[in-house]
Amino acid sequence: MSKGDIFVVSAPSGAGKTTLIRRLLSEVQGLRFSVSHTTRRPRPGEAEGVDYHFVDRTQFDAMIAKGHFLEWADVYSKRYGTSMGEVDPALAKGEDVLLDLDTQGAASVRRLRPEAVLIFILPPGLQVLRERLSGRAQDDPDQMAKRLDAARKEVAAWGRYDYCLVNDSLERALRDLQAIIRARRLRRERASDQISEIVSGFETTGGFQIR
């Protein structure tokens, strides 16, 4: 059985990444979402092993020391990381694994796993992103300014990604994501048992009789 692929999806806040990922996971078979480890406490409604693996700082630091993370980062004094133990068993079973990471995390994964597929999602434009963030009514002006500044920095990294798509239509962006995954699964290196059997039949045939 061939190994699965790692797909890393990044986008600035407000680009619609979370919605796209949820739809993608619900519609594409054999695609597993990697649950991150974090040192922050669970929020109301969050479940262990579903939203995050919740660990304390001592546990997290021990995992760092043992080299268990593909990537990890400090975010507002809390640590988040992608464990190899969460990713590698699924890959070995031929499953594809989806990581939701910022540009820093994506760069870390690329260094350790250069074969990983990096996908960047862009909003239609800065003004549309500003309108989307404003429509959430969750941020004060200072927080909004910080999010937009972070978005500019993240968009500047788009050239380091293998694929870049624009989420100006949810359905079209979803089809684009599905197409990327489908294309990767059709690579020669991931030939299915059916394809291998067909090719083997041609290789073992001594010749053809023309009638």
C-alpha cells in the first residue's frame, strides 16, 4: 500500500479556510484532519481528541525535547504543535492528512517533510477581507488592525506554496481543493491496486493475436 500525502492549508483570518476545510473533510473520503496539541485550556464545547489534544506545559516541552513535533509555535503565551504520532500512522495506512497551519507552521513542515503539499487560500482582495472581518463584529478597531497586519504578512508568503486559490466562491474554491487532492492521488507513485493489476497484465502477456 502506498503512503498518503500531507496537505497543509494556510490562509489569513477571514479568508474562509475553516468553512472550506469542514466541507472538504465531509466530502472527501480517506482524508483525515490532524488534531493539534496545545497547552491552553479547553473552551466551552471543545472535546479532547476532537478539537485539540490538551496537555500541560511540562508534557508539551517533553514532546519537543523528544522531537515528537512536525511543527510547533508559541501563540499568545500558549503552545500549539502538530505531533508526528498524529500524522505518521495515518499516512502509513494510505490515508491523506490535512493540517490547518499558519505560514510559520507550513514552513516548518516543508523543512521536515519536503514532499508535503502546501495550499494557500486567498480572499478576493483586501477590502473584501476587511468587510468579512468587520461583519463578524468580534473585534475592536485595534484588534481589526492587528488582524489585517497579520494578513498582509501571511499573504506575502504565498509564493512558498505549491498551490494558491482564491475563495471568491465557496463552491468553486471547494472544487479547486478537491481537484488538488484528486490529482495527487492519481500520481504514478500512488497507483492503486487496480492500476497495478492492469499494468501487470500487459507486462506478463507474451503477445497479441490479431484476427
